Amino acid sequence: MSDILILALIILFLLSLLVTIAGFALYSGLLSEITIRTGSPPIKNITIAYKYKVGPYKECGAIFTESCSIGPKLNCIGVFYDNPNTEPAEKCRCAVGSILSEGDEQPDEELVRLYEKFGFKVFSFPEVTHVVTTSFPNRTPISVLLGVYRVYPQLWRYVKDRKLCAHPFMEIYKDQLIYYMCPLARQSDFSVPEIDDGEKKLQGGEESEEDRQTDITGADSCSEVSSVSHTVVSESRETSLAPSTAPTLPDQEPRDSDSQSERSGVAESEDSGSSFEELDFEPVKGQENEDGPQVKEATGTDPEVLADEQASVGEGEE
């Protein structure tokens, strides 16, 4: 009898435990209705204190805990820039922190300095008119996990089916609710400076690679130009040297000068012939062979015949 009582108590305890777990899960939002809509955002323009992280989103809990411990009365926020279903977990980027002020309210300077002391940075998000949004209960610690597994698949399906340009995904923990929001405009204004710096570095790397290719191409083009110019110069030199080897009019000038010198030589020989007749000059033996042809060419007669004629003229005078 005692054994049956003990067994009944154990069964009752297990049933109570199961009912408690089920009730806790239901209270946390296990069966809560999820209504996704497009409309006005749940918040206005905000100023946040955040920490930027690259890595699996499941490791962001430590930053949430740290941020809540610094400002326990502030609303927490998480901005997730990548889809973990399409991007590797180690490349997923997020910014996690707390909302310092909303709307026209100015953030507390002491609180700002406190967050900055622990390594947080301050940034502001603008107010947008249209977002894709929904809410989920934030009643227990497991509400966050239930929201991840229940809300995000429906949210992604809603955006994909309607072909909306909605990003980044934001979680705002406010008034025991988790607001999920994706802006439909001014998405770049929701990127913290680390996102812009990372994209600039990525683009700079691509541009540098293109610059290196351009430099190589430029070097090739310069070398081609230099080779072409060298060929042109060499060809121009060859063309400039070509006329010197071919016979041209200036090459005939020496011949004309030679003919002129020959004519002047004939005239001089005629003058010298007359002087021979007048002065009876006997040429030097060394010059006899040189002047002989010129005399012959000038008078048209042989010098011996000319000498015989002169002798006969002398005898006649005697």
C-alpha cells in the first residue's frame, strides 16, 4: 500500500512538472499570435549606446546583459545586418545596446559617459514612416528564444513573398514586448559607422586590385607605345638615311663643277698657248706631259707640227 502511494505521488509530481513547464512556455509566448504588418514604426528617432560585433548572433546575449546592467531602466535594442540563413555565422554583423533617448528627448550626459566608459559608442537612428513590424511577448528569458524560432521565419517569408526591400532587422525590447522592425526606407541611415567602414575597406580592396590590374595594363600599354615609338623613330632614321644612298640632283653638282673646271682649263690652255707663241716659253720637262694634252686639246694640232711651222716662218724672215 505504501509503494502504490509513493508511485502515485511520483506520477502526480511529474504531471505537475509537465503542466508547469507547459504553462511557462505558453506564458512565454509559445502559442502567441504573430501578426506581421506594414505601417508606422513602434518608435521614433532614437539615440543608442551600442557595441558592434561580428560573429554568431547567439553570442550577443553577453552584450545585452552588460548593457542592461549599466542602464537597467533603459530599453534594449539589437540591430542585425545579415541573414544567418544565407550568411556564414562568423560573418554576421550586429549592433547591440540600449536606447538612450527617443524623439526630441536628449540623452543623459552622465549616462552617455558611463556607457562610453565601458566601451560603448553612441549613434542615432532616424524616424521612418513605413516599416515591416510585429511584436512578441517578452515575459520570461525564454521569450527571446521563442521569438527567434517563431517570428523570424514568418518575417522573412512576409518580406520575400511581397518582394520588399526591408533591412536591417531590429529588435526593440520595450514594455514587456519585443518589437521586430525592418525599415522600408533610409536603410543606410541605420548602419552604424563600423558597417560603413567595413564596406569601404572591402570596396578599397577591390579597387586596389583593379588598380593593380590597371597599372599592369598601363605598363603594357606604355611598353607598346614605347616600342611603337621606337619603331617609328628607327623607321624615320632609315628614311632619313635612305636619300643619302640614292642618286639625287645634289650628287650631280660635282660633275657640273668638273665640266666647268674642264672648260676653264681649256680656256686657260688657249691663253697659255698664245703666251707660248709670244714668249717662246719652253715648258719644264716635268710639266711637259701634263701640259701637252691640254695644248693639244686647245689648238687641235700636234706640238711638233706647230714647232715646224714656227721654224719655217723664221727662215722666211731671214
